[in-house]
Amino acid sequence: MKPVRKAVIPAAGFGTRLLPVSKTIPKEMLPIIDTPVIQHVIEEAVEAGCEDILVILSRGKESLEDYFDRSFELEEQLKVKGKTEALESILRPTRLAHIHFIRQQEMRGLGDAVLMARQFVGDEPFLLLLGDTIVRSNDGTAVSKLLADTYARNEGPVIAVEPVAREAISRYGIVDGTEVSDQADVYRLKTLVEKPAPEEAPSNLAVCSRYLLTPDIFDLLATAKPGKNGEIQITDALRRLAAQRAMFARRIHGRRYDAGNKLEFVKTNILFALERPDLRDKLTAFLKELVSTL
Ligand code: UTP
């Protein structure tokens, strides 16, 4: 069995939920304090052992390429001024992994974006991470690492899932599976249901933007019929994959931070700022004062 060394990060979507800013600033480049969302996503893939990462872009998203490139003039300036910490912070993204870029020509959906990665992936297993969402587990283990471990043990594709409230079920892909008896939080997948009504949902476990896939997904994506809005959905291909081979879901104990949604984006910034020693105390004082006036 081949180890997981490659990751694919779709980041080509229009991000219409974040307009007007996403007209010129890709949502993946929006800052969580001072670090773009996409850097958190790439760091997660690196923690899971990925050395080669393909980011799927579209027109107008060149700032992602620039961000992961060197900036010699700025580096020189910071060196001369002795700003070591700032220098380290701009070098870090350039040293994370081999980061490759490709363009999705037409925004034909997530499934179509993933299909762009076929050549890059070749015959290896790969991680798929949505570029606008940060996911963290409570104990700090990278969610992608949990998926890679589950894959190594079961030799089948794995989807990260998390429980969602009943009223949220109809917004997600929901899994139908049975618990694997000797593995905590691992389910053998029967099928997936896209956006079911709560009373028809097979569980409350929702697909949560991280997948460990095998190259047989590409044939299924290539033959997938466009769904609503003419987009190629990934759920259909995953459902067909689950029908033809053993496939798994890994329940995550943690939190998803969807930066493609305005309210979640604001919450993410507050939560991450509260974890930062340089910001925590002053922000806490500000929030307490603010709350007392609400
Ligand atoms: P979303 O469903 O969030 O779509 O895509 P979107 O277009 O980016 O955002 P909204 O709904 O218009 O606000 C989920 C992920 O799939 C990528 C997005 O970049 C995001 O990471 N995606 C989506 C593509 O790469 N290509 C597509 O054609 C569609």
C-alpha cells in the first residue's frame, strides 16, 4: 500500500457568499488575524505527511501563488532592519512543501475542480482539503493525519465527518454507516445522502471538508452528470465509490471553521485571537466590556 504523500486543495470557487470582498481577494486569502486561511489548510496537510500539494485556482486568484513564493526585496529589508520574527513569518509559507498550482477553466463545481488533479495524483492515495475551511480536532491532532491513519489501517477511502444539529442536517452530505467494532470513531460507509430532510437522514454525521481518496474516484468524476446549477458534485462520485469498494468515515471530535461564510469567518477570527498570547488579554477585556453593553 502506498503512503499518503499528496494533497489536493480546491480553491477556485467564486466565494459569492463573501462578496463584495471576494471580487478581488480570494476567500482563501482572507486573514485569520495575520495568516491566510489557506496557510492553515496547507499546514494541516503537511502535518499529515504530505510533501506535494496541488492548489486548484481560477482567474483572479494569483495572490495565492505570490503568497507561497519568495519575496527577496522584502526579505532583504527585514534582514537589514533586524526584524527576525517578521522575516521568519514570511519565509515559513515558502518552506512548507512543494506547492503546485493549476487553473480550473470553468467553475463547474467541486467535482470538476478535483478532476483537475488527476495527472498530479497519478496512482497514489491523496488528501482532499477544501481551501476555505479550517478543521481542528480537540486534542490537536491534524484531522488529515487521522484520515491517513484510518486509511493505513483499513486500506479504503475515508471521509471526515462531524455531528451536526438536527436543523443543520439538510445543509450537508450525511453518511449512512455502521461502526467498526474495534476502531473508535470509524464507520464502514454504506452510502451518502446529499442534504436530506432531518426525518429522512440516516444519521447526524455530516461530511466535513476533508477526504482521503484513492485514484479510482477520477473515473467516477469524469463520468458524473452535472447536478444542480450544472455543477459536478463530488457527493455523487463518492456514493458510487462506496458502492464499488470498502469505504470509511472517521468521526472528528473538534470544530470546523468555514471562512466562506460571513458569520463563521468573524467567529473564527475571535476564537483564534483568544488563543494568541499577544492578543488574548486585551481582546478578553474588550469582549467583556462589549457584552456588558449588549
Ligand atoms: P463552495 O460550495 O463553498 O462554493 O465550494 P464557492 O463557489 O467557493 O462559494 P460560494 O458558495 O459561491 O460562496 C467548496 C469548495 O470547492 C471549491 C471552492 O473554492 C471551495 O473550496 N470549488 C467550488 C472549486 O474549486 N471549484 C468550483 O467550481 C466550485
